Amino acid sequence: MTSFDLVCEIEPPTRPDLRHVRHQIGVLAPVAHSFLIPDNHIGRATVSSIAVAHEVAAMGGRSIACLNSRDRNLLGFRRDLMTAAAYGVEEFLFVYGDKPTVGDRTSELTVRAMIEETRQLADDPAFAGCPPFRIGVASGLRKVPSFKKTADFMFAQMSFSVEALLRWRDSVSLDMPVYAGVMVLASPGMARRLAATIPDIEFPDALIERVAADPRAGVDAAFEQIEALRESGAFHGVHLVPVSRYREMALRLEGR
């Protein structure tokens, strides 16, 4: 493997103000290969991931816009693809989507349907002359459904265990770049909140104790995990979620 990419996730704005997004991009740009823009993060309304991806490009960065199936029907999905083509946004991560905090799912779209619809655009006159979109999918640390193997790249579920990520990678055959999920644990309270909403994620007691004693410990642990995954050669890169610790994480990565 010749490179090890760092895909940094941006905290999307929950208000119509892009200043915080711009600051994250500026801070992380020296260490990030590209930026992932969530879509209605953890079930809350946010500024469009496509609009934020366009902002990343305007600042000279590369972006991946996340689109979830939860919040859109087929017409809304085609609208988003047309908007992306107009803005020059070419890479997506298609996901099911977290449980919404307000309202219900539309239940019309699935990730499989989003992939199929996007692949058909090659024959759609409305998209003539547009470069093909690159499609990413997410996977838990389990068997990968066959339809996800048709994607262009894959993000593995967040894990605080290098060993769990490596076991999963050894268990699946994937002919595409695969990115391991790494998250900075900012506080014990964050661990409790995420454990209540993400059933498959586990937080080591030792890590929670380290973070409780020193808030910087979460940054150090994430850095150590990234380095171990880099050295393993098992992944094309890492999908890093630095949360509110993006400044500290950028400094740690720049100083390695």
C-alpha cells in the first residue's frame, strides 16, 4: 500500500452559519487528505452536506458528501445529485441514517436503491457530460452485503479497538479502498451518550478512565490508533471523527 489517507469528518452546522465549518477546514487542512461532510448529523437538521462540500472545494480541499436514505424520497435524491453535479461535488457516502430526533423516516429509499439510481445516471441525458460520481458505503464490523461490494470505497464502523478492526478486515474480501473508523473520545459523558445510540460500539473502561483523568487522553488514544492502523497496512486510510477536539488532533498529527 503506497499511501495512507486521512479523511477528517467535519461537524456540520446546525444553524445557517458556515464560519465554524470554515475554521475546521482551515485547521485540519494541513493533515487531511479529504473531508467527510455528515448529512443531518445524529438525526438533527444541518446545513446541506452538498453545500458544505462545495465550501470545502472553494477552500481548496477535497470532500465526500454524506447522503442518508432516511430523509429523502427518489425525487429528492435526484435533486441532490443534480445539485451536486452543478456544484462539482463528485464523491458521496451513502448511509441509512441515524434515528431522527423530529418526525419519521420517509422509508422510500434504501442505500441499495441509491447506489442503483446513481449508477444509472451514465445513461441519463440530464447528466450528459458530467463525470461519474464515486460512491462510498459504510459497514459494521460484520459480513458485508453483496450490494455494498459494488461501491467504490467503504468506511468501516467506528471502533476503539485496533484488533477488532484488523479481525474484520481479515474476514472480508473487498476490492476497493477501505477506511477504518477512528473517533476521539472527548469525555466520559460522550461515551455514555454514544453507547445509548450506537448499539455496536464499545468503549474500553481503561480509555474512559484515561479521559476522565485527562481530557487530552482521547486525542492521544486516537493518534496511537491511527499509527497502529497505518503500520498494519490493512487499510487504505482512516475516517477520523475528531469532534470538538479537532484543534488538538490537528496539532498532534502535524507533530508526529
